[in-house]
Amino acid sequence: MIWIAIVVTIAVCIAHHQGLPQAIAQAILKVAKCYKCLSFWCVFAVLLLYGCNILVSLLLSIIMSYLAHYLNLGLKALNNLYNWLWQKGDK
């Protein structure tokens, strides 16, 4: 068990020295800025964790990412309606 801890520590130190954690963080930030990308990867990961077939997970993830686009359009429309009603109420 001590050898596993030593090997993991050495691997982490080398990866950190090479800048791997920073590169991973930048990639995650790029994905997090896009709601379609984020919904795709989250749905894909959850379906795989629950034991779904990889092709079914991939197909459902693609479909859900496009549905997320339309959901976001609806949320933006509701936000615009709320802002319009709020401005009418202030006058």
C-alpha cells in the first residue's frame, strides 16, 4: 500500500510540474461556459455511471444538448418578459 502512495505522489508531482492540472482546468472552464457542451458531458457522464450502453448514452446526450438549447431560449424569453414587466411596474 505504501508503494501505491509513493507512485501516486510521484505521478501527481510530475503532472503538476508539466502543467497538466492547469490545462485540465482551462478545458473545464471552456466546457462550463457553453450550456450545450455542459449538458452533453453531464448527461453522458451520468448515463455511463448508471450503466447505460455507451451508444445509447451518446445518442441521448446529443439529443439532450439540443433540447438544452431550446430550454435556454425559453428561459431567455421568460427573463425578457420579467424584465419588461418589472420596468412597467417601476413607472
